[in-house]
Amino acid sequence: MEHDPFWIRQAAAAAREALTDYYGTAFTCGMPAAMADLSHVEMMSDEEAIEEARRLHLI
């Protein structure tokens, strides 16, 4: 199941949403460097987005 492309797309969408919320909150709370992280989220591959969200314990 973990290698199913549909599962990966779903997980990546959830990861990107979680990362956007995480870094967006940091940016609005006075951490301007988080804007670079927000830009990076848009350029991540599906696998990178999932890994980053897991690393930060967001998913």
C-alpha cells in the first residue's frame, strides 16, 4: 500500500498542507525566515514533503 501512487499523492497533499500551516504560522508569529521554508515546500517532491512533515512530527 505504501508504494501506491494514489496513497503517495494523498499523503503528499496532507504533508504540504501541514507544512504550509506550520511555516505560515511561524512567519506570522514574527519569524520572517520561515518565508524561505514556505517557498521550499512548493518545490519539494512528494517524497520530500512527506519526509519533512514526518521529521517535524506533523503527520
